[in-house]
Amino acid sequence: MTTIPNQPLAIAIISIAFMAPPVFAGPLPRAEWGAPLVDVTQTDGNWVIAGRKQTVTLDASSLAISVEAAGPVTWKLAPSERGDLVVKSKREEFNLRLADAGSIRVTKYDTGYKTGMKIRLERFRHGDDELGLALVLTLCLEGKDEDLICDAAAIEQEAVVRQLDWPKEVDTRGADYSALNHVRGNLLPCDWPRAYDPFQNVPSGQGQEALIQSDKSYIQSNLIETWSMSWWGFQKGRSALVVICETPDDAAYKFSHPPGGPTVLGPRWLPSLGRLAYPRSARLCFIPEGNYVTMAKRYRRYVIDCGLFVSLKETIAAEPRVAKLIGTPRLGQRILRNYKPGSHRYRPDYPSHNYEVASFDERARQLRELKSKGVEHAVVSLSGWPHEGYDRQHPDVLPPAPAAGGWEGFQRWADTCEELGYTCVLHDQYRDYYIDAPSWDPQFALHEENDRKDASVFPGTRFGGWKEGDIPFMDYWDGGKMGYLNARFALGHLVKNYQAMFDHGIHAQGSYLDVFGYVPPTEDFNPEHPLTRRDCMKYRAACFTWVRRNLGIVGTEDGADWVVPTSITAPTPTPGRSSWRRSTCWYITTRS
């Protein structure tokens, strides 16, 4: 006899059975969810990251790295050496070797979009002391091209990192040349028979060879004379390697090329206000077939992806006046040269060298003559218009030079430009901070970390400099003794000056903000208003933005790549300067 179960209970049991979650055989394959197809293994002290194109091997004892890249080419990075880490502890700085860490732990590291290994270095020692410091380094292959991403972070307690050379330099033996982007770009054969230095081998002119070759400044990012773009590369046979510094704000470069080579070139991370402070990153891109053109195109793709690139078409759309500048001649005019007595440039035996003035009306007459000869449009850059002349009393440049006609003459010159249809741009300066400026106050000048080392703010030891306490000074330009204005205060002075011009009916179409794009950003250790290099770039950019919105055309001297998102460039010589050193770059800002 068959027993029929209770019907509602049977239905409930069947429903529960159908609601049970499905059973999977295992996790989804990595290719299904977009993860890199990379394997990480460890054998006999070597760790290996094996991708589909690149194979990276780390010697865990020496920290040497080799990369078997598609091509096929093997690229080797140097092992750890003393001095690749500089540490400060208990007011003392000293060199260490990364591989001398008391504890080196290597583990697999997988973010889901890049895969490789993490190297944790700690228990460093100096004398009898174990330092409160740990470094975390990661090596990962990323993307379909399998770029090698090298990240470094410091866990700083009582000890701080003052310099870090990692990833180490590429072994260039057997390579054809290095592609360097300082000044206008150079290809340096790796076995070049003469010594080479990016700072000392810049084109000099005007009898400056010996002066430049005596310069001991360090090679750093965002400086036209050494690295205006944060990449370099190497050619080996038909293959190439591009190294991109993804965190260039506080970067320098370990570089040497003795006679006959080899070229030594690798990233060098500098402290931010005295410590490593934030993670640093370098990207190594391997090109199976290519040359320096391919390297440049790879960097171009990088800057497009990260927002550093703005096309000319986009720039014109944001500021239509840019279209008018294409093919337009640039003309430099100077009003007053007035070397301050006692300054480096002042010559008591040569009065005509020290002082020369042309009135605003004379410069206006020359523009009318130019127009009569058929020059329909020109961009006119006016320098030396401030109260005491060129490079005098910045940032307090008003009223305009009385010897040249003062406010009335200045207005007649500006009106002439408008009448002729010429674009007028004023050469201006908001970095050099002269001690005879009416607003000079040492609290607003840059302060270095302490008073124990030579002045290091200006990137060019050949120009001289000294410190009074922790404030650096220079006495090389026309105005004599000067400090350096904290960039936090630059915009306020700029607005003050141009608002006064507006009040007098003078509306220039642009401003050339001297040196902002040429010299690297600077730090200020004044605890009342500290300034990082990254902050400095932000405040300089704020000046660019104000000029764009209130005048139109933004100019600066040359220009490192950090200014490119807001710019279009076109070179022209500044009067009285050699064209390579002080070429002008005009920037039309397009960032909102």
C-alpha cells in the first residue's frame, strides 16, 4: 500500500531543491575576467615573472633584474650597490645598499590588472642601530604590451629616504644609442668616445662654453637643459626600450657617460620636503622593432592616455585666437635695460652697457613702420617695461618705466598694437624676488631645509648663489641681489599688477611668464607656508589659468611637458638672448 505524503510539504521540499546555488568546477580562468596571463615562480633564489611576451627574472640576493623581451633582446638592470639608497636618521645622512637589508621578503603580487612580485626590504642597519625604515618595491607586467611597472614606497618612521635609485640603470653595453630629450633631443652612442653630460653639453654660444662646463648642477626632471620630458630610451639592434617616469614631480636622473661609455642612466627619486613621502613609479616599455621615432610615439601614446596631451585642434576650439597665431611672426621689443649698480652685470667703466632706454612712443613708431611694409599681423612681446626696467624689482613692476613715458606712453603703445591689429604680450616674472622690491619680505622668500649646505634652489651653479641662514640668494641678473618667491604668492602679485593696468585702460592680449616652464618646481621649508614641488606646479598653473581667462595668451620660457595640457608652443628669440637658451613658448590654456 502506497502512502501519499502531505502535499504542501512535498512542494516546499521540491522548491528548496530548485533554489539551491549552482555548483562550479572552479574559479573563472584569468582570461575570462581580463587578468594578465602571467605566471610567477621561484627557483633557487631567482623569482621569475613569465608573461606571453616578456620574462622578468629577479636575483633575490643582489636585486639584479633581467628581462627577456620580445624581439628577442635581453635587457639587464644593474644589481644593487652602495649608494642606491640614501637615508637620514638622527640628523645624519648616509649611504646604504638596498640588498643589505636585514630582511628581504619576496612574494607574489597580483592587483588583478598587473601581476608580478612584491619585495619588502626592512631591518636596515647603520652602525649599531637598526633603522625604523621599510621599503616596498613591486615589479609587475601590465597590459597586452606587458610593460614592466616598477613601483617604490617607503614606510618612514624615525628614518627617512633622501634618495632612491630604483629601478636600477639599464646595462647599455651592446646597445646602439641612448635617446635623450634634453634641450632639443639627442642621440648618444653608447660607446661615444668623449665624455658627455646633459648639463655641460648644452649649446652655449656667446662665449659661455667654459662657464657651462664648470656647472655642477644635478640632472633633474622639468628642466629644459636636462629633462624636459619624463622619458628616455635605448636602441639595441632592431629593438628598443623606453623608460617613462610616471611620478616626475620629485625626480632626478642618475647619469654618466665617461669616454667610450657605457652610458649609465636610471631614475633617481628625490625627497619631497625631506622624505620620500609618496609612492614612485617607472614604466619600462619594450618595443620589438623600432627606433627613436617609435620611442617618441610610445611616449606620445602615454601622454594621450594620462591627459598630458592637447591637440592644436582642441586648443583652437577652446581659444579661437590661436588660429591667428599660426604662421604669424613674433617680434621682441625692449624698453629699458638698467643694470643695478653693484650687481654682477653692472660695469662701472661701461655706462652704455649698464643703461639703455627706448620710449614707448619710439617702439610704437617702429610698429607702424612695420605695418607700412606689409606685415599685417604680428605677435609683439614687450620686455623692460617695468618701473626700473628688465629683471628689476619683481614682483612689484609698476608703474611703467617713467623714463620711457610712464602710464601714458605705455597706453599709447598698447593702443597702437590694437590699432594695427597686432597681438601684444608683456614679458613678466613672478619667481625672482628682488630685495629692493617694495613688497620684499624674507618670510615670503623660499627657505631651504637648513643652513648647512650650499644654495640649491636655482638649477645652475655657474650662475652663483649663497645662503643667509636658510634663505638662498643670487646676484646674477640685472636687478642684483634676489631671493625666490614662494609660488603660493605669485598669483596675488600677478592679479595686482594686471588689475592696475586694467584700471589705466591697458589690456594686453597675453603675458609671458618668464621661467615658469623652464626651471623645475621648487620647495619651501618655511613651516608657516610649506611648498612641495607638486604644489609649486599647481600655483604656476593657476597663474597660467588666470592669464588665459583674463588676457588670452599665456607665454613662458620654453616649457617642460607638465605645461603641455594647457598649451600650444611656438619659439621666438627674446631680445638680447641667444635663441636656444631663451626661446619663447606661447601657451594657450585649455583646461577648465
